[in-house]
Amino acid sequence: MKIDFTHHQSAHCENGVVSNLMQHNGFEVSEPMVFGIGSGLLYCYIPLLKVDHAPVITYRAMPGFIFNKFAKRVGVKFKREKFRNSEAAKKRLDENLEKNNPVGLQVGVYNLTYFPDEYRFHFNAHNLVVYGKENDTYLISDPVMEEVTTLSSKELDKVRFAKGAFAPKGHMYYPIEFPKELKLEEAIRKGIKQTCRDMLAPVPFVGVNGIKTIAKLIRKWPKKQGTKKANHYLGQIVRMQEEIGTGGGGFRYIYAAFLQEAAKILKKEELSVLSKEMTAIGDLWRDFAVDASRIYRNRSTKVEIDLYDDVATQLEKIADLEKDFFKKLRKAIK
């Protein structure tokens, strides 16, 4: 059984899966629109949660949050299921495929055999679409891949029941009810307002204040943690930014694209202007990542502490620019 499903590559898995499922069901919704309405843009420092022995920094909302918010705000109902065992999970997946219904899955990255080795790490919040099955092989539309691919039944079972943080437990989801038409205007406004609240939150670990907190820590790490651990922590920041999902700069580019679309739908030219401003901020995130990577790869001849101060200063500048940006965006959407 093979569903007539069109694969569209995207920058980020969760946005891409939702966009692809919406388009399959006749609604032309782009990845940036899913991301913006779902309030996907975020910055959060989570010191108590460790990945590879380093604190987690996320540049996006928690897994599942984007598509939940998007669905609620545009009036689409999704059915979500988790399972205690692989047999029940496989049975329910096959039932949907037999009904010509493509299904979104949350999976672990580490055992995805079609991923290059350098991108396979212990991260259990990846999303993909299963759109068919031929014998014992499942047809996979992974939105971050250029072309469709496949996984054997055994391989799919392994990634659906990966262990560790955010263990998927066979998590699957698919739309079951749609409105006659999507009323995007109010959904866009709600999405933007929440992103502004999140990024301007008066707490030290979230939004622009979270960025400033990390800048302060970066200055302290070489003396407090030693060079080896400081480099590991800095590498974790860059990895979270550039390798897990689309991170700091990439998410800003997606959000800028969302604002371009929103400007046309809401007929607000100021959103188009702010879109360009967000693109420029995304460029600064990429510059930070390049400079930070040179430190932990020891490619510079400058004194180590001075280098850490330099990248901390870059983050402080980004935080100030984003604070100003989200204040203007909040005002523009009133």
C-alpha cells in the first residue's frame, strides 16, 4: 500500500511534518506559517537537563508544542497516540495506512539508518511521516531529507521506541477534522503575541534574558570550569544551535519568512520591515556560531579568556537587538 503523498523538504522536522500533512489534505500552509502560528521561536537555558554531559539550550518550543498550538489556533483536530508495546503501535500504524491516511511519528535520531553518521545522536524528538508500506518496508517522508526514503519494520520499531529523554513511546499523530477554511488572521496574531511574551519573559533562563544569562556564564566558564569543560559547554551551544533542528540563525530565518507571509495576510507593512530585521539578527547568530566553533576547535591564536569574552559580547548584542525587535513586534501586532 502506497498513499499518493507529495514529499516537501523543509528546514525543521516538526514544522515540515505538519505542513506536509496539511498540504496532503488540501490546505496550502507553509513551514514558516506553521512555525509562526505555533509560536515555535524560543530561547531557553535548561541547566538541570543534560545532553552529552552539558546543559541543554533550546532555540525552539518543546517537542509537540508547535503543532499543538498551530492545530488549536487554526481549528484542526489531530489524534495523538502513544503505546506500551511495539505490536500495538505497529498495528495502529498499519490500520491508518490501509485507510489511506499518512501518519506523523516522533522518533529517535540515533538509529535512523538513512541519516549520515555525524548526524546520528541520542535525540528523541525527531518527526517524520509514514505514507505507505511495501512488504516489510515502510515508506518514509522525512521532511529534512531531500528525497523520500524507507525503513524496515524492525528499524522503524527501534526508533519509535528509543530510550532516554523525551522517549517517543511509539508516539503517532494524524489530522482527523478540518474547518471549511483556515482563518489565519487571528491565528497569526495569537502566535506572534505568545512569541513576544516568551522572548520578553522577566525570568533569567528564558528569551532575551536567557541569552544574557548564557553570555555571563560563557565569561565564567574558562576560570570556573577549566578549558576542557568550557570548550565542551561552548561546543554544546553551537551544536544545539546549528546541528539539532535549525537552531538560532535558522529559526530566525524561518520566522522572518513567516513575518513576510503575515504582512500580506494582515496587510501590515511594518511586519515586512521587521522580517528584514530578523534576517539580520539571524546572520549575527551564524557569526556567533562560527566564532565560537573556532574557540573549541583551537583555531585561533588569541588568549583563550579574551576569546570567550568576545563571543559573550556577541551574545549580549544579539540579546539587546532581540529585546528591541520583540518590543516593536508586540506593538505592531496590537
